[in-house]
Amino acid sequence: MTVKRKMVCVDPRSNAARLRFVTEMSKLHSCYIDNELNGILYLTSINGKYRFSMNKKEDKNWAVVK
């Protein structure tokens, strides 16, 4: 049985996030959701090179996009 992993698309907001987006995430917006706890998303970039957390509703570095 295969379980489909949840995903989310993110967009960088800060300069630091833009740098990570280009250098670590290969400019790919999709991320796997590893965990969600108390409104915090724990994510891994689709290419597997970058792991980070973000506030689901309001984060200074990342925004969730549909």
C-alpha cells in the first residue's frame, strides 16, 4: 500500500529565503509536509536538499501559495 505524501507550494518573502530558494531548492516551489504541529509546518524541499519550518498563517520568510 502506497501512502501519498502531503505537499504545499511556498514562495520566498525575505532575501534569505530567496537565496535558499535559488541555491538549495532549485527554484522549485513544491515541498513535502513532514509534520504539522501547532500551526507550524515542517517541510522538505521537493529535491530533498533543504529542510525548514514555517508558520502556516504568517511567516516572515515564506508564504504558502495555492
